[in-house]
Amino acid sequence: MKPWGWLPLLLQLGLMWPLGALSEPQLRVFVVPHSHMDVGWLHTVQESMQAYVTNVYNSVVEELILERRRRFITVEQEYFRLWWDGVASDKQKGQVRQLVAEGRLEFVLGGQVMHDEAVTHSDDQILQLTEGHSFLYETFGIRPQFSWQVDPFDASATTPTLFALAGFNAHVISTIDYDLKEAMQINQGCDRQFFNASLQFTNMDRVMEEVNKFTYQHGISAVHAHQLSWKVRDHQDFLPYSSDLFHAWTGFYASRSGLKGLVRRASALLYAGESMFTRYVLLAPHWFLDPAWGLQQLQQLRWAVSEVQHHDAITGTHAVKVGDMFVENLSTRMEGVHKLMASIIQDRSPAHSGPERGGHFAVVYNPLAWTVTTIITLTVEFPNVSITDESGHPVPAQFQRSKEMPSAYDLHVLTMIPGLSYRHYSIQPSRRPQEDTGEPVTSLASSRRFGLRLRRSGKQVGGSLVPVKNDCYTVFLDKDTNLMHSIWERQSNRTVRVTQSFREYHVKSDVNHGPVSDNYVFTPNGRAEPAWEAVRMEIVEGPLVTEIRQYFYREVNDSEPTFAIYSQLAHGPQGSDGELLCHRIEQEYRVGPLELNREAILRISTKLDTGRVLYSDNNGYQVQRRSYRNYKSNTIARNYYPMVQSAFIQSRRSRLVLLSTQAHGISSQRNGQVEVMLHRRLWNNDKGALGNNLTLNDTSVIHPVLWLLLGSRALTSGLHQRSGLALQHRPVVMLREMNEIAPHGSGPWKQKAVTLPPGIHLQILSIPGWKYSSNHTEHLQTLQKDRKHEPKADLRRVLLRLQHLYEVDQDPVLSRPVTVNLWSVLRGLGSVVSVEERSLTETWDVSEMYRWTWSTGDPHRHRGLDALVLTLPRVPSLTPSQTPALPLRPV
């Protein structure tokens, strides 16, 4: 576009307010110099740095120094940090500090990336925001107070909540549904363009001169200064997003499903590694592990997990080479944290050098702050084993043929682990029958196989049912179809008809015949069709686990199934210890490879009278009610929503909850029905997509996991949140050979458990490695001094975030406000010298954080999520009376 080509439009927008006296409402026009730079879309981060990012920052700094009237805002800290650490000269750094101090270079949002809002988890949003804010505060002593979320393809209700907790005054969004935006406009309310900052600033200077000619007609005042009363959008999000009548941006909820799963596994690993490292550094002598090296492994994974929250990363809307970059970065950094964990275990585990080679020593770590009773699964090469715990006592276990590796065995072990604690197990081969040797008995599961059954359409079913049960559920399987038929739930004594099957949407791919499905958009060519012709079933029963294996074949004569469902019901201890374990049906799926231009879904059909109302989560944090809507066009796609961690449907008496390890698309197209979009494989003839290799010809086989909870509303409300966390943060299992000897021959490492009250979640426990004082004035004074000497990371300061899990009225007991006795919680972490309450990203002392107040029709409420900074050296600790209590409130 020519330099003046966009000037008339801008002037039109600026002058569209009705002319009148000065008493008329005033308008302030903001021209915002900004260059949006995607952290991985069509180019890798390295390519982008070389192609344009370096030039953007170099030229912007130069032009701002030349003209004092100019301003510039920047968002993505990953790029700025790479430029600052690897490109910027000392002179440029000095100029940047000057511009920041003058307010002419402003960091808005301040996270590592501009994150997606539909398929990211709130924990990861907080992480990437904290990473960016910590850098800015450490380097410049500044704290961003405005967001700039203008490019994500959606807007959730969680993001502004988190931004408020981080100290933001206002939140800017852009991409909302086209018809909603049109309605707002009726009712009254480009990327990398600064590659050549000189040209862009010259153009904007001309615009400002023209606009300023009219200031005598239009008074100037800021939006906030008007103190208007603003409508609250009924606490609803802006999902899903449609750019027009035919383009519903709901496809990316399931694009590159494998990457979405890897992202959440990396996040869960980081979560466990943070608390493990924190307890190790604070409570134990370090025999051979260098804490600085350990912190570096965590920092690198923090960077990689933050990077992939970008709105063209976890969404799957990037070029193939960029996806390869994300996978490589995550995998490499995860390997580093695995090495860190192995080093901690090696330094703290007992010595074992049994007489027989081939045995294993297993260490299991529970990263949650409550006692977890669950079944861990190991893959071993031998069927007959003896298992003992750290005290030499036998451990209940079950082995069976592996479902994916016929030559190996799945070993199921029942374990009970206190919060932030370890269990140690010895696994040794047993050559003789264990009954004869007196060794602990490991049970062999039995198997029943059912022949191939063809898909039945409209025929009578349910004539012959096979029950599979534990203490909470009985799952009835139909021998005529080899499919699930119904589920009986013990507490309510109700049986609900529940069936599951795989279906596929055939999608449009020719741009010459209308809109097509792509990485972003879902454009189905009619309703979903059955994706299989025959199914085979096997039931594997044992004392700990009963597993149902269902294999779905696209064609009757196929040698390998395209789809599979592996369902498990656990037989755990009675009472509250085994409540979560008993009240779930664990399912793992095998999906793929798909045929071209297919989108695979799991359809769950029930007899619940739901009125086609679905409830799905915003970023694993808040629940949204999703009513089915009829549209003029594209109704199927526009009724899809993101499910990051959970969703449910319900009738007056019963509720079916789905818990997920990763993001999926989800919809309720019919009464009592829910469908989960699991996988996509697409190709279209759009020249732009083909030219940039922005395609989705994904031939991978994926293994997503869902847990199903069925019961009354009261039962599932109490189990929902804790079960979701139990799925996201399952115990970490680390194996090593039995003949490896740990240093010093010490016994199992004893630590005090960390246990929080029910309904309270340890959102993070970490040593961030801050290099600055938490006293703001002191920190600013330090920044004015000589910067040649890099300060060391402070390993004494610990970040602790506690989160209330339940919303107002969600549960009669667990939704109540909770007061946490910090003395009781923190005594498991060592000595405590001081406790500070900080903002969400820890850059503000909450007593000094004053946000703008916006007048609304509703009272301001938010879920309790507090950040604490602890200082924990090995010196006399605070007494209980000196340690504050922290009140946490539900939404």
C-alpha cells in the first residue's frame, strides 16, 4: 500500500464522531506504532531473527532516538531477549534503557509470546507471562500494565482474569466473532511492518499532523477518564471465532494433536521437576549435583514450554518446519529435566546391587500436594517378578501382555504416595513359581477374547451383555456389537445408556468450490459418518485392573486397526484413599493414520436429557455453558468449542464428565450426545498454504487419554477438579538398573509430606532463580549502578502459588473459602525467614499494586490464586505465630 493509501481510512475512523459542541462526548484517537512478530509461524525463530526481527529492533531504536515525539510498543519477549542477549551492542542497550525510562519504548503484555487463548492451559499462560515479566523487571525494573492480545483467533474469559491478577489495568483484543463485532459496531464501541521503521514512522508522522488539525473540534480525553459504566459479557468468553459466515475457526482445536499432547507432557514434567528440585536444594546436602546446572535445565524447559504457547504454535497453525522446531526444542529440554531428576534420584536413593542382573529399581514421585492412591504401569521384559517397597514389604502388582508390544509385559503396581514425596520399589525377576519360594506373589491377569463383529445399523442390540466392574461402576459390553452398552453407578444406583464409536467428518478441499478445511478452519461436508466396519474385543481381568481392549477396523479385511479404545477400571482400597481411583473409567485411544481430508471424532451417545447443552472449560480454569445454536450456515463447525482439560453434559439427575490430558475440539450436536475431535489430516489446493508448506497432511498415530466420570451432580462436582489434576500430574516413574550403586550407600531419602486442604491446589513450587531484590526501590537503585558484574541467582527464594479449585456454589463444602495455615504447609520445606504476598507474575508486592477501577454492573470477583515468595535459608525459622495465614476464596 502506498504511504498515504491508508490515511483517508484512518482519518475517517478518527472523525466519525458526530460534530457538535464541546459538551458532546469527546474522542481520543490512538495511533499505536507496533510490529507484531510471530514466534514461529511460516519461519522458525532462527529464520525470523535473521530475516526481520533484528532489523525491526535496530531500526526502531535508531528512529526513536532521532525523534522524541515518536513512540513504539513491543510484545514478544522471546524475540526481544534474543536480540538483547545476542545482537544489541552496549550503545543500543543504553539507548533502550533511556527510551524505556522516558516511556517512549513500552513493553505491553510482556510475556514470552502472545499466547493462544483457546487451547492453552492457564498454568502455561501464567508460566510464559511470568518468564517475560521476570526478565523485564530484572533488566529494566518495569512491570507491564496493559495487554495486547490482537492476533489470537479467539478470546477466553480466563485471560483477562489472569491479567488482572498480574496487575494489568486494561486488556486489548481484536479477533471476535464477525457477527458479534458487527453488532458492537452498530451499537457504538499489519505484521512486521516496522522492518523499515524510518518509512513507517514518516507515514505515521503525517497522519498525526493531519489528525491534530481537527483537535479544535474534538476534545481529547482518555477512555478510562470518562468513568463510564461498562457492561460485563455475562462472564462469557468470545469462543468460537468465525471470521465470516462460512469460516469457523474451530479446526485448530485439534490440529497437530500430537504436538498438543507433547506440550502438556512437557508442562507436567516441568511442574514435577520444579518441586523436586526445590525440595532437593533446600533440604539436602548436594553430594555431586551442581544446583546451578539443575536450575539451568529447568529454565531451558520453561523457555521451550513458554514458546509453544504462541498462537501459531500449540494451535497447529504453522508451517511443517516450524512444527519440527517446536518438537525438537521441547524434546531436547525435556531430556535435560529427565537428567536432572535422575541425578537427584541417584544422589538420594538407596544402593542396590542384587545378585541377579536384569532387575530394576523404581522411584515414584508424587508432584501433587495431597496423598495420591493410584496404579502405575511399567513395561518389563519378563512375566514373573517380585516387587518390594523401601521397607522390603511385598507390593500388590499385576502383569499382563502389553497391548501395544506383544513381546513385552505391562506391570501394574498399586501405590499410595504422600504429597511431594517418593516411594521406592525393587523389581526382580523370579525364575521359579513364587508360591514355592515364599516371594511376594505378582498376579497374572486372565484374558477373554470376542470374535470380530460387523457394524450393525438399526438392528436390535443389547441382547447379551458382559459386565466389567469395580467398586464404583459396572460397565456393560454388548457381545452382539463388541461396543459399550451402558454404565451402572453404585452411589446413585442408576444405569445410564452409554455407547462409544469413532466417526469421521469428510471435509472440503477444493478452493474453487467454496471454503475449505485447513489448519485453522473446520468446514465439514455434511454430518460425521462411521469410520469403521468391524470391531474386535478382549477383556483382560486381574486383581488390580480390568482392561477392555476394543479394536476398530476401517475395512473388514484390514490386518491392523485404525482405531482402538483401551478402558481400565481399577480395584483399589476402600474408603477415601481410593475414592478418586475408583470413580473413573480410564480410556486411552489409538487413532490413525487417517485417510486424506478426514477429521476423526469419538462420539459418546447417552440417554441423558441434556437439551444439547455442553459445559467446557476455559483453559482448565473456568467452566463455560455452551448452548447449541442454529446458524444460517456452518452450524456444525460453529457449535464446536475447545476442551483444554474437561467438559461435561448433564441431565437433572446425572452428569457425564470427560477429563483430558490435552486440548481437543468438543461439541454436542444432539441431545445426550458429546463428540470429541481427536485428529485431523487435510490437504487443499490453496496456493498460499502450499507455497508456505502450511499444510496438515498429518499421517501420525496418536494416543490421547480421557477419563470418564459418571454420577450425580453432587458426586461429580466433588471429584471433578481433583481428578483432573490427578490426570494432568500423574506420578513420575524413574527406573534404573538394579546393579547401579547410589553414592554413599544411603537409605531411602526421608522427607516430610506437603499436604494442602481439600480444594486447594499447589499451582507451583519452584526456585525461579531471581537475581534482584524484591524491594522495588532497592532494585531500582541497583539498576542505576555498574552493570558489568552479573549477579548470581538467589536459590533461597522460592515461588509458591496456591489456587482455590472450586467456583462459587459448585460444591456445598469444597466451594467455601479456605484459610491455609502456612506454618503447617511450609514446615515440609525447611526453615522460613520471610513470606511476601506478590502478584501473579511476582513482580508486584500486592500491597503496592494499584490497578485502575472500571465501573461495571457486577461486583468484581475472581478465584483465589495467590503467589507467595518465600526466603528459606538454613537458619532459625519463623514460629507458628509469626507465619501468616493465607485466605483463599472461590470465584
